[in-house]
Amino acid sequence: MFKDFSQNPLLNLLSGSILLTTSGYEIWSTFEEFTVGAHHGIFVFSILQLLKTLPEIFHGSKELSVSVKST
């Protein structure tokens, strides 16, 4: 049950979006300081998290378009 919950593509998309937004804000607010912090690593991780969900989203949208065409 926990495995299904943790591998849910919508949950991964939501968590990646939240991490991207919050770390992007932190990077933007400290842009003048020219320091590398943990928020930069979180930003990269969130991009990878979002990229991981793209194939599942495209597969789902392809199945939706096929089912709409068949009806």
C-alpha cells in the first residue's frame, strides 16, 4: 500500500512542483549573494522529479486520446 502511494505519478508531480516553486523562490531571493546552498540541490532534484513523471503523463494522455477516438 505504501509503495503504491509513494509511486503515484500525481503525488510525484505535486511534490516536484512544490519543491521547484519553493527552492526557485529561495534562489531568486538570494540571487545577489552568489552563494551555493541547499536550495540549489533541491531545485535540481525537483526538476529530476518532474522529468520522471513526464513519461507516465504522456502515456496516460495517449491512452485517453485512444479511448476518446474509439467511442
